[in-house]
Amino acid sequence: MAEFTLRDVMRVLQEGWGKYVEQFNALSPKEQVAFLENQGFERFHDLLAHVIGWWEEGLRIMTGILDDPSFTWEDRDVDAYNKELIEKFRSWNEEDLLLHYENVREALLNLAADLSEDALSNEDIHYWLKEDIITHLEDHRVV
């Protein structure tokens, strides 16, 4: 099942997501606008809100599974949840949002560091690590 390792997850969190804000800020203002339009977000703040919110959801589900193997979760309506996330973080100032981004990223790093490779055999944990961290970066990669 695992087409990636926990080392891959850690690398993406450290090198990909860890440099994400810096990579966006390195774009020219014109490039930033084009990137955000391509991503479907008005502001970088909204894109980060989207990323943070899905990370929080992934953490909630993965820790729920680890704490209780009978833990169940339901799929969210993606579009509705994305709108909810943008609204949830709308009033946050940039400094607090960036700090929260780093705190949640660190929580994911800690979770991945504490997991055994056997945890990847759990379909739900595998799914959330892949979709929430690896594929999500590919979807929003700064070019």
C-alpha cells in the first residue's frame, strides 16, 4: 500500500511546507497574483487558512485513530469546508496566522516522527498523510 515512507512525509513537511511561505514571498507581486488566481484564492492568507484547516482535520482524524482504533470519521463537503476555513481565519492577522501555520506543521512533524512505518498500513492514516501533506503540496506548489 505505501508508495511513500514516513521519511518522505517528514521531508515534505520540512522542505516543502517548511519553505512554502518563503517561496511565495520570493515571487514578484505580479507572480503572486497570478499564482493565487491559478489556485483559486483571492489572498495568500486564504490559501494558508485552507492548508491549516485541512492539516487540523488530518491531525484530528489521525490522532483519533491512534487513540481509538474504532474511531470513525466522515468525508466533508470540500467546497463548503474550504469556505468555512477561509471565514474561520479571516479575522486573524498575518503574524498569528503564520505562527499557527508553523505550530500545526510542527504538530504534523511530531506525529510523523512518532509513527511507526506499520501505521502506514492503516488505510485512513495512509490516506491523510498522502492527501493532506504530500498531494496537497503538489496541488498548491509554488512555481
